[in-house]
Amino acid sequence: MPSQPEERPQPGLIDRPPQIVNIGLELFALELEAAGATVVHVDWSPPAGGDPELADLLSRLGA
């Protein structure tokens, strides 16, 4: 009869509360904080309001 491997405790996937960097979605950051998570919120939005054509024009100005 083969011997059983020694059982060792497996480290948990998350041994401590999550620490989250939230980019752009303030409401999401607030919900995470309400759930007890540590959150750093970065107030970000896409350049030119997400308009790719305007973003391209603006990037050419900076080039």
C-alpha cells in the first residue's frame, strides 16, 4: 500500500484584506470601502472624453 503524502497547510490565496487601486470609477471605490477594503482612488477619465478622433488630434499637439 503506497504511503500517503504528508499534509502541509497551504498558504491562503489572500492572507490579508485586499488593498485596491481603483481607477476612474468613484462609486466602485466607495462600495469597496463600505465593504471594508483599503482603497486608493485615482480620479481618471479617458483623454478627450473617450472620443478617439479628438484624442488623436490632441496627441499630435503634444508630439
